[in-house]
Amino acid sequence: MKKKIIYTLFLFSGILSAQESLSELLKKYNNESVPYISVQELAMPKTNAILLDARELREYEVSHLKDAIHIGYDEFNLKNTIEQLNNKDQMIVVYCSLGIRSEDIAEQLKNEGYTNVYNLFGGIFEWKNNDFKVYNLNNETTENVHVFSKEWSQWLLKGIKIYD
């Protein structure tokens, strides 16, 4: 995946300026081939979406959205994921830390014929920044959020930043 290389370079480069907005960041690394859904839209009571967490297992174990299915990124298996998604018209929201890795996964689902796929704008960081609950591996609410790296951590404004 081309984005995987860019993503890795981004994580280790430390070139992100503090003044850059989230929108600017996502425009720089995403091609917007998958529509975004805002955290406010996703949090609406009538939203009946399947949530797919495209972060690594160590991130998911620290915190995730309620009822999210962990699918990972580095070891993502499209065939296994499709086996869990039996309705190609069901609303599916893919998320990660900010919305870069999740676009890659959402694109693959769209290419397989899924018609109602969204990328969560700002990912779990934006979710937590807007005071929505996240859950740990025991399905208990938590303030902890895995931030993956120092570079990513600047985007999490609320909660407790957890590193490996």
C-alpha cells in the first residue's frame, strides 16, 4: 500500500507543524476517495453503522469505540473482514487514530462492492476530543487513548495519552 509507506515516513519524520489543522493534515495524506462522516453524525442515536477499527491490536486494547470490530491495518485481511459483513449496503464506518489508515481500508471495501462506507473524520482522537466515550478491552469506559506516537499525540486534546 502506497499510503502505508507515506504513513510510516510521516510518523518518523516529525515534520508536522503545530499550526496545521486536522483538515489540512487529512488533505495532505488522503485522496478523499471515501466520504467522511463526522463524529457528531456518527454519535446520533439513529446511526446504525458497523464500526471497523483499523488500528493495531495494542491500540484497540487500550481504547475503542463501543461495539467496534478490530480489523487492524498492518495485518488487515480483506477476506476475513468480508466474511463478517454480509450486507453490502449496510452502513460501515472505518476509523483509526485520525483517519489516514482507515481510508485505505475503506477503499478496499468499496472496491469489493460495499456501497455505504465512510471514513470517520479525525478518527478516535476527534471522537474523544468531542467528549464521546471510548471503551477498553473489558468494555468499560476509559480516559486512556493509545496515541501511537509523539507526532500523533498532539491531535489528542482530551483523555490520557497512552504509548507502548
